[in-house]
Amino acid sequence: TVQELQKGHGGWNDDMEAILGKEGKVFIVLPGGDIITDFGRRHWRFNPLCLNIRSQSSGTGERKGPSCDERNNLFMQLLLAAASAAAESHSEKPTKKIAVGDTV
């Protein structure tokens, strides 16, 4: 289950259930392979094995960046993610290539 796959990848939050099966965007690919996703006003960290690529970004065109509040919130999430990643080891390797801007 997704809850099991999230162990060691940011964990599970019951609020995540609302976005399962929904379409979001890849916001950041972390060095360990975990994915920070953008689902509107919320960002979630996922094990890449939990995501299905629906479409890949073309890598062209101008992208609208996050607001100041979103950047501050994301910065705090990234600090927590970095601390968590430093404390754990990642033995799973995703078999699919996920990039920023992909729809998942």
C-alpha cells in the first residue's frame, strides 16, 4: 500500500488520502530520489514508486514559480526532508525517470 511505501520517504499523513488518484505536478526531485509534488496549495513528499507518470514535461516554455508563502512553506518542508533523509538510508531505486514539471 501507499502507506507502506511511504515509510522512509517522508511518511504517511492521512490528509494524503484525498489526493490519491488525482493529478499533480512534480515540483522537486530530491537527491535521494523522493519527489516533492504540487497538488494546488499543498506540496507532498512521495516515494517515486507511489507515482505514475501521466505526462512528461516538454522542458520548454515559461513556468510560473511559487508564491513567497509557498516558497517559505516549501523551504521548511525541504529542511525537514533533508534532516529526515540524512537519518535514513534509501535502498529502493525507482525504475522510472521522473522530472520536474511531469504530471503524476
